[in-house]
Amino acid sequence: MSHPKFTPDQFRVLFDWPVQWGDQDLFGHVNNTVYFRWFESARVDYLHRLGMARLHGDEALGPILAHIGCNFRRQLQYPDTVRIGTHITHIGRTSMTIEQALWSTAQNLALAADVTSTIVLFDYNPQKPIHVPENIRRQIEELEGRKLA
Amino acid sequence: MSHPKFTPDQFRVLFDWPVQWGDQDLFGHVNNTVYFRWFESARVDYLHRLGMARLHGDEALGPILAHIGCNFRRQLQYPDTVRIGTHITHIGRTSMTIEQALWSTAQNLALAADVTSTIVLFDYNPQKPIHVPENIRRQIEELEGRKLA
Amino acid sequence: MSHPKFTPDQFRVLFDWPVQWGDQDLFGHVNNTVYFRWFESARVDYLHRLGMARLHGDEALGPILAHIGCNFRRQLQYPDTVRIGTHITHIGRTSMTIEQALWSTAQNLALAADVTSTIVLFDYNPQKPIHVPENIRRQIEELEGRKLA
Amino acid sequence: MSHPKFTPDQFRVLFDWPVQWGDQDLFGHVNNTVYFRWFESARVDYLHRLGMARLHGDEALGPILAHIGCNFRRQLQYPDTVRIGTHITHIGRTSMTIEQALWSTAQNLALAADVTSTIVLFDYNPQKPIHVPENIRRQIEELEGRKLA
């Protein structure tokens, strides 16, 4: 099973994360909700590199998740370390598209899941989306090493 | 904001669930991972009504999540009770499509999220998908009150 | 197994909570971390009745957990509904002692766990404990129906 | 604030774990339930080193948590990496006492929490505690480098 679109070398931002025993559910594999926690952590790590959002409670501005779609391709078990690749593939007026892939170290970096998210930059005070600032766009393009539509 | 496709009266199986204070994250709203836990609980509740899966650890047979896509439409906060509608909209050879919608009681049953999942019936012993048994199909059609392709 | 100290009629504040399938871990019972989430929810519910803390992110004042000790007496499984009793048994200068007990409906209200917590009233701005205000003490004594040392 | 009993050099088994953004709650610090997940992961890591329990769902034998008591000494925030020390301080007939301490890298290894747990070796088939086997006792004493009462 090879996925040319989802190999680690196509991501500039990689994030390794150990599996916890308690991530597993009654079926003996990592529960689906845990993947979303991991993907969130990898997105936060990505945004931190941009300095895009302090992501703290006293901040009025932050990214908000509008859509997320995930393909679960392999079951995961403890012990393992997952590697997550995160990149932004599209920047719109108020939103961005993020693609992420997750590989299992214990399974020779087989693709275990991939996910596409839409996040909206949000001002919590007027509770309104805001335009993606030009300097943020430039920082993302620099991090990704290419122009983004 | 009305969504003709996602109103409670279009779901025969409804499931109410209270929001916990700890479901909220630093941004002051329910964290995205919690929605997936709720949707899982509502799916399990649905499957229990069918007697389709004992869903216990010693069972070799169970549903496995292959894909899930979620639209987040409204932020949620404690205290609230969410109502989740679950129905199966398609039955394939080894998979089923489940649609779910989530409304907020505190926001006058406004739609807060909707989700589409693909689950595969899975035999954990040979680690292979199995065909949806005919009696399961009939039970689902009876619960839904209509024929399913 | 009877615990004269931990029967539902010795608690004025009771809180029912449904077990989720995903609360269970690989061992086939509810994971220990879930008990602490439930106890937290029951404490928040108790504090809400007092109006003691808005418990929101923009509040500078809130309760902080200093110690918690839990006896796990019975394993729990889905489906079940747990009942949690919460009462304050001692009020100090800056801290309060909370006792909680948890019974399983599916096991005829057998005691499944009991917990003792110390919480400190905390002002997050100077990051200092504060004295328990006299009106809070009075509200608690009214709720508990007795004087508290 | 120095705790002579809880310094990293007094533990032979140390376990580092990164804090996730989503571990934080509305109060802007890591939620108490997360500590218990971390302590569980560190205990599982310890037991794995002993080969004491495969800790899988199909195992009839496993450790069960009977009591846990935790002192929360410092608030934690993302980003940080916590270091957890785990040792067994007492072995009884069917139970063991585990002490754990947790330090914050971001706070110069200040002690953030310490916890004492009692675990019982449990045979899930007859649902009974079992005696701690002599070879397990010897492995633990070897790992700890001292005789245990």
C-alpha cells in the first residue's frame, strides 16, 4: 500500500509522538478520538513555528476548526511512535486548508491515517472570521517553500 | 441558519448527552476531540439497538471506522446538553455510511455539527472485512423505516 | 460490602452520569482517568449550585485542586449510569475538603469508588490562595444543612 | 520548595513526556485528569521493563489500581516536557505500593506533583487477586537495586 501523496519527504514539518497504553480502547487499538488529539497537537506545533497564534486563553484571536475529514488506514497499538506530517496546501480569504498524514514507526512508517482540515482565523471578541494577514501568508509560504493559492 | 437535511425529526434514533466542564479547552469552547467521542457513543448506542455488535473486548467481530468527516458549525460551552441524531443512509457489501447531526439545547437546538462516517464490519481474528449479514441489513431497514441501497 | 459512610442518603447533592463505551480501556473496564473527570464534573456541579465560581476562562478566581485521593472499589463497564454524591466536610482558611462517593446503577448502587479532595480558593492574577469568603461558607453550610469546622 | 524525597536521582526509572496543547483546560493549565493518564503511562512503562504484564486485552492477568493519592504542587502549561520518576516501595502479598513524582522541565525540574498508588495483581478470569510471584518480586528488587518488604 503506497500513497505517493503521503510520504514523509513531502512534508517540511514533521512531529513525532509516542503512543500511550491508555490511548487504546476495548478493541485493542488506538481509539479514533486520539488521532484527532494528535492532529490538533501537530497543527498547534505548526502554528507555533509561525508565531501565528499564541493560542492562549487570554488571546482574542485564534484558529478555529471548521471542517475535518480523516481516513483511517491502519490500526495502531501501544507501544509505537507516530510521525505526523503537516502542511498548508491552500490559503483563502479567511480560511486555510491543512493536510496531515500519520505514519507508524512500529509498522515501518506505513501510512496509518490522513486528514484534511479547514481552519478559519477567528476573532473571539466580535466572534467573526478575519482575513488571513499578508505577513502570515508570507511566513507560511516561506515555511512551505512555495507559493500558495 | 437552517439545514433542511439536519433536523431532529429526520432521525429516528436520538441520543441526548450532557456537556462536561472539562470538555472545554483553553479557547473556552468544547474541544473538537470531544465531538468525536460523542459521535462514537451515539453510534455505539445505535448499534446496541440492533444487537449488531456486543462491542466487547472478547468479541472477534466489530465495526471499524474507515472514514469520518465532520463540519463544525457552532461553538459549544458548558453547561449544555447536546442532542445527536444518527442514521444509516447506505449499506454496501462490507461497509455502511452513517450520518449524524448534533444540536445544542442551550442554543435552541441549533445545528452545532454534522458528520458522515464510513464503518466497515470487521473480523478481528483474520483481520478482514466481512459482508454485512442479511439479517443486520433487515434490522437496520426496520429501524430506519425504509429500504437502503 | 456495605460502607456506612458512603450511602447516597448521606449526600444532599447527587449527580447522575452515563458511562460511555469509550470510557473503557483495554482491560474491559472504565479507565481510572475517567473517574477523575466524573468527580471533577460533580464538583463543578456542586460549585455551580453555590454560584461560587463562574469557572470560566476570563475569571481570575477559581478553585484549584491541591490533593485528591481515590479508592477504587469496583470495576465499571458500559452500559451503566453512575451516581456521584458530593459534600464538603471541612472548611479551612483557604481550603476546603470535599468527599465524594460513586455508585453503579448496574450493580444495584454498589459503591464503586470514593474520593477525598482538598481544593484551594485561588486568585489567578497574583497566583495566590485567598481566604474562603464568609458568604461562601454560609452558602455551603446552608446547602449541607449543618455547621462546618 | 525542595522535597528531599522527590528528586530525580532517587528514581531509577524515569520517563519523559511532552505536554499537549489540548491537555490544558479552561483555567489555562493542564487538567488534573491528564496527570493520571501520565502516571498510568509511566507505570505501564515500568511494568513493561519487568515483562510483568503484557497488558493486552486478551491477557487474563493484569495489575489493577486499588488506590491512588496525588498531591498537585505546581500548575503546568503547554509547551513543556514533564519527567516522571516511578519506583515500587513496598511489595505485599497481593499488592504493591508505587510512588511517582513529576517534574516540569520548563520550570527547571520543579516538583509539580507526586503520587502514591496501590496496585493489586489481578486474575480477570476468576476475578480474584493473586499473590505476587517470587520471580516478579526478584525482578523488581533487581530493578530497584534493593530488598523490598
